[in-house]
Amino acid sequence: MELKNLTIKKAHDALIGGDLTSTDLLKLYLDEIKNKDKIIKSGKAGLLTGIPIAIKDNILIKGRIVSSASKILENYTATYDATVIEKLKKEGVVFIGRTNMDEFAMGGSTENSAYGLTKNPLDLERVPGGSSGGSAASVAGNMALIALGSDTGGSIRQPASFCGLVGLKPTYGAVSRYGVMAMGSSLDQIGPFGKTVEDVEILFDAIRGYDEKDSTSIKDQKPARKIFYSDEKIGGSKAESPKQKFKIGVPKSCLDIEGIDKSILQNFQESLERLKKLGHEIIDIELPNLKYSLAVYYVIVPAEVSSNMARYDGMRFGKRISGKDGIEDYFLSRQAGLGKEVRRRIILGTYVLSSGYYDAYYNKANIVRGLIADDYRKAFEKVDIIVTPTTPDVAFKIGEKAGDPLKMYLEDIFTVPINLVGIPAISVPSGIKKIGDKDLPIGIQFIASHNNEDLLFAIGKDFLGEKEN
Ligand code: GLN
């Protein structure tokens, strides 16, 4: 029996028809797991063979339910594998489960899930961040060794920061978007969570690469450093030694923004000292248009969301509520199937794209997006890496910001510009804020220019004191 095409109904028929006993069925699955052990024993294992990984609920695994934490896709089963999943299957990973998220990745706390919220394993009264909060919680709570999330405006870096993990938002186009449910197509990227920079680098190397199925995928990517593989056939250079010393830019103006917690600013200053001690040079830089990022993001994202969400019409797939005609079906299905935040963004997006307002909002936002990208381009002529905090504060309490979308959007102040520009950034743990008897993690964000993830891994490891093996 081919497990690949097995469904409950087929298995049920075989069980009832006597072609299969339940013991046989279980044995088929155990054999499949044993195969992984065999690969390992034969010496053919890659680093990821047999490693349990959790996958965000917006990434398609063929034959498995994938709902983007939305009622409209309740029990929807993926009909194909996302490219990242295809790659991970070849590596022999073990998919341990799908993880909770904000509905269609819209949010920063994982409270916007149709299936209930996720708590931060380090403090159960607090959120794990979002939208990939379930992925972060699964690794921080030791329910998976590593996890995949997606990041449109901070959804990997912010939960990584809130849960004391490392999280990478890759260069736009480094990882194929084929098989991830689209939110903001010009900003979305799939990326890894791990407890160390090394784990994140290994997982990134496994999922990235050109993919003809994603028209925005980058052809000329830097070769992976592959410093961990002894296997000759993979090639790539050994770890650079001696250790690289970087010019690190600090956009001072972004630290003057109101609403950044004192503990974050203090920790950031300490981190800069740590970097200096490690021999890196700290340089003040200007990013004059950075202050517009949040406004630009919250025009462009709703615009892209409103067009990406049009496919959830209750006709082709997902929940369908019948009304008196097709139009009413559409309204009723979307009303019942989509949550408040998703509907808010569809309405906002439709407004900024409407003929009377297109120039005033959407076009203007696109122009400013270009100016922000120019700022970064100029800054990277002077520095190798830019550094900022990841979030304005540590993990907040469940319910604290749920009723106030603006407060929630301010959470994204440090992370959204990176997606607007398409460059890579990593969040690594940089300290702790003590609240009561709880140690709440703080994160720091390192940013590089396009395709320079390797610099982020190098600085991240140096900062955390991780050894290059
Ligand atoms: N919190 C941001 C938002 O709500 C980021 C979401 C994401 O990266 N998917 O848009």
C-alpha cells in the first residue's frame, strides 16, 4: 500500500474490507520512520534527516490539512507540496505538526486565529508574538526542534524575539513562495526558527534556492557556506577564518521614536558595547525615510491582501454558505469564514486601490517605498550590517493590544522596513527583562543587503558566542 496516496477513507475501506488490519497500518507508518533510521545508519543522512520540524499552517504539505488558521479553509487539504516541503522531504525530516498563527498571517500575537490563541511558553499570560506564534512556541516549548514560519512584516523575527529564539527573514526571492498562502506577495518570505544561529543557517540552506515555479525567485544566489557538511560532493567553502570584523550601522533616529521601552533601549546600548568589544566598528547612519515605513506598509499590505483574499469566495474551495444567489453566497461565506482583522484589511485595501484614492494612497506609498529602499542602498555603501532592536518591548499580555489595531501595528516598527526593501534580517536573543518572577527575552535585529545572509549568520554567531564548527 502506497502511503503517499493514502487517505482516511481508503484506509477505512481497506480495514473494513479486511485487506488490512489496524496493526498492519500502524506497522506501515513505523516502517516509514524506520526507513529514516536506515538512511542514518547507512551513513547517507543529511543534517536534517530524522529531525522533527513544525510547519506554519499556511505552508502546503500534500494530503494534509492546511487552514491558515481561518474558518474559511477549515479542513481544506493541500493538493500539492510547497517547494520548501519538497526540499525538506528529500532531506528526510519528520513533520511533527502544523502550527497556529494569526489568520492568513495578519497580526502580531497569534490571537487572531479562528482556532484559539497560542500562549508564550516562557510566560503563559503573554503572547508568543505573531503571526508565526505557534512555530515559535513549538520550538521554545520543546515540542519541535526547529520550525518554519513566514514573514511579511516581522512574523518570524518578532515571535523569535518574544520566545528567546533565533529567526530569519531571508532576502525576498531567496526561498520559493510556491505553496505558501499569499498575504502580501511583494513582501512574503518563508523562513526558519531555531534555538541557535547554526540551526537557522542549516534550515535556511535546505529550503532556499531558485525555483521556476516562483517568478520572483532569485537565480544567482550566493553558494551556501556549507561549513557543517563533511560531505565533499556538496562543495562550498570552509568557514572563513580569521573571524570577520564588520562595519555596523546604527540608525540613531529610529531609537528616538516614542513608545520604545527603556529596557529595550538599555539592552540595545549594551549590545552595541558587546559588538565593539568583539572588534566590530559601530557607525552612525541616517535612514531619513525610515519614519514612513509603518504608514507605507499599512497601505501596501492591505492593498495586496485585498486582492490575494479575493480567491476565498466560498465557490472553489473552503467554507460555503448558500444565499439566494451567487453574490449573496459570496457575502455570506466571507462573512462567516473570515475574521475581523482579515476583513478590516480587505476593506482598507479595497479603499486604497479604488479609482478615486489609488494615487493618493497606493501610488504614494509605492513611491515612498522606493525612497526607503534608496536610503538602505546608500547606507550599505558605508556599512556591512545595520542593527536595531527587533521589537519596541518584550512579549505583551494576552488581550493587552487585541482591541486596538493601531497599538498592535506599532509593534512592527523595526521589522516592516526590511520587507518593504526585500533585504534579509535575523533576530537573535540579546538579553532579558525581568517582570515579576519571569525572565522575558529581548531580541536584536541584524540586517544585511540583498543575498548577504551569510553576514547575518557570521555576526549572529559572534554576538552569541556560538562556535563555527
Ligand atoms: N504584524 C504584521 C502584520 O500584521 C506582520 C505580519 C506578518 O509578517 N505576516 O502585518
